[in-house]
Amino acid sequence: MTQRTTTAATTTARDTCDPASRVTKSLLGYGVIAGPVYVATALVQSLTREGFELGRHQWSLLANGDLGWIQIANFVVTGLMVLAFAAGLRRALGTGPGSRAPQLVAVYGVSLMAAGVFRADPALGFPAGTPEGPAPISWHGIVHFAAGAVGFTCLAIACFAVARRYAAEGHRGWARYSRLTGVVFLAGFAMVASGRGSEAANLAFTAAVILVFGWLAAVAAQRYRRVAPGGAHPAGN
């Protein structure tokens, strides 16, 4: 009994100290914190910045005004964390079903950074002093929306790609959760794209963003717990 316990402890210590495993786990860890950082930063601004109405304005508009740098930094930092997670997910998944998911997640990370660099135009009375109603769209506003469209689409497809991996591994609950997240996120994006600033569409999209970041954190935590020595996910688990 003592010998088996000693052997198990030695194996655990060896796995913990394995450099490849540590790198993979560190990268996956960014997927756990990316969503909470982004959502918390955006929500605090939504509740404290003058003239911002959560039901009326999208979080992208927070990049405007004297405090716009906060949301710009939020976009860029979150994008970098998503890219780190994508690298960890690639190491954890390796080849097989769903192996394209990391590239799709990486595109979303780049799109977040682009959304910060190329700001959405002030509109709908925000920041304070901006005329009511939609504003003319500038070139950087067009780039902002294009980056969002590409990133959101890739992230939704990544949900389905990860679902394929979970299905192949026999994790039916995780597969259903991933598919549902992809469907809801696409529906929320479609609503806000066609809702013309309606409160219902904006709130639905905000909820969808929170949902998909929660999914990303859950996947990161699940794969983190199953990283095998060498940094890869053990086959069949």
C-alpha cells in the first residue's frame, strides 16, 4: 500500500513538473479569465459612464469619449488572452475531430483586438453630447463592424467544432452544451445585426456574449483538468 502511494505521488509530481503540461495549462488558464475580465470591465463602465444605457447602447460604443481608452484596452487585453487560450487549446486537442477550433478561436481573438483599434462611431446619444439616432459610419467604424462579424461567426463555428470533439470523446453533455451555445450566440448576433438598435436585440446580444464567454471559460477549465504529460489531452477522455 505504501509503495503504491509513493509511486502515485511520484507520478503526480512528475506530471505537475512536466514543462509541456505547465505551458499548456498556463495557456488554457487565460481562457478561464478572459471572459470575466471583459464582461466585468464592460459592465462596470455600463453602470458608471454618463449617458450609457445598457438596453440602448452596445458595449462597443464605450470605446468613445474621454474614458474610451478603458474599453479599447479591454478589447485588446481580452483579445490577447483569447489568443493565448487558442494556443493552449491547440496543444490540448492535437489532431482529430474539432482540431480546427483553435484557429477559429484565434480569429475571434484577433477580431477583438481589431475592434479596439478601430473604434465604433459615437451614436445614439453616447458619449454625452452625441446627436440622437444613428450616426454616419466612418471607415474605422466599417472595419470595426467587419471585424466583429468575422470574429463572431468564427467563434460560433468553433462552438460546433468543439462539440464534434466532445461527441467523438463520448461527452454528450458537453457536446450539447457547445452546440446550444453556438446556436444562441448566432441568434443573438443576428438579432443585434438586424434589430436597428432595439432594446430587446441589444439585451439579447449582451446575454449571448456573456453566455459564449462562459462557455469558453468552461471549456478551458475542462481541458485544463485533463491535460496529460507532454501537454496533450489524453485520448478517449
